[in-house]
Amino acid sequence: MKLKVCGMKSAANILEVASLLPDYMGFIFWEKSPRFFSGEIPQLPQLVKKVGVFVDASEAEILEKTRRYGLHAVQLHGNESPEFCSQIKKQGLSVIKAFSVDETFGFGILDSYEPYCAFFLFDTKGKSPGGNGIAFDWELLRKYGLKTPFFISGGIGPESAKALSNLDLPIYAIDINSRFEIKPGLKDADAIKRFKDDLK
Ligand SMILES: O=C(O)c1ccccc1N[C@@H]1O[C@H](COP(=O)(O)O)[C@@H](O)[C@H]1O
């Protein structure tokens, strides 16, 4: 399973976490987040892909941030439509479309997104569009029947590695964020290292 560490902020912490070689590192470009990123991203190891996280941002903003930061993929974490995802894909970008899941989530909505998304990401439905720190019932993902690979996120913590490894679901990647923080945006590299080792 691949690993994404999201919500990075300071250069020193970015480099510390990048040295663990997560597959993806996420930078949040939503101003209301305590993890809002506005600095410079230091040079990362080539194996670590940079993901920009956006919430109902304009196409122009997504393109500007993609070019400025050399993003490898964009995670659309708001109410972006399939048409919007299509526009972003046409610009040559890899789209990770996030969906907020609870027991009422209708997986049928994904059909219209599938042609335009490289990945889906399933997060917990909560007060904020993301970063709520609460897990959803992963058993709900048994209703997922499409081919697009997916990330699982939402309240994944240090204790979740064993359960996720034993889950008989085709998870492409695990996305960790607020449950691995010393304070918003500052990640606990030791806890991430232990989690990464436990996932194997
Ligand atoms: O972390 C945030 O502040 C955030 C804000 C707006 C959109 C997405 C955000 N983070 C993403 O939320 C999920 C779940 O995070 P958590 O583990 O529950 O803290 C994760 O994919 C982050 O990329």
C-alpha cells in the first residue's frame, strides 16, 4: 500500500518527513485550514510526489499552484463537478477526487467522475471539508465496485496500521494527516516511521 502524508507546512519538517520516503506528500491550499500552505517547498527526493489539496478553487488557481510548486497531482476536496474534473484533466493534471463518506453515501455518484479521475479518495464526512481527524466505517467501502484506485483517509492514526493491513479491500494508498501531528501542520516523523513500518 502506498502512503501519503498530508498537511505539511515548515521546510524542516517537510524534509524530515520526506526522508522517510512516503509515496506522496500533500500541501493544503485552502486558506481556512490550520494547515494552509504558503511557503516554498524544499527540494524533495524524486520518489516523493507532491499533491496540492484544493477546496472549490478556480481552475486558474489550481494551474498557478501546480506550475509554481511542480505538483504531480491535485486533490479536489470540495464540491467539484465531473465537468470541472474533466477541465483539470484536460490541462494534463492527475486528479484525485475526494468524497466525504458516511452511511448515506451513494457510490453511484462516482460513475460520472470515473473518466476524469486518476484516483478517488474517501474521507469522513464532517464539519470541515477535510482534516476532521475522525474515521468512517471502512466496511462501507465494500460497496465500491469500480476500477479507479482509491486512497483511504479520515482520522487514520498510529493504531490503525494493523487493521488497515488486514482489511481485505483493494486500497491503493493510505492518507495520514491530523492524527500524526504535534500541532496543526507539524508532523511527528517518529510516529510516521513506526506507522510506515507497521504497514508492511
Ligand atoms: O487537513 C485539512 O485541514 C484539510 C482541509 C481541507 C481539505 C482537506 C484537508 N485535509 C485532508 O483531509 C483528509 C483527512 O484528514 P484527517 O486524517 O482526518 O486529519 C486528508 O485526506 C487530508 O488530505
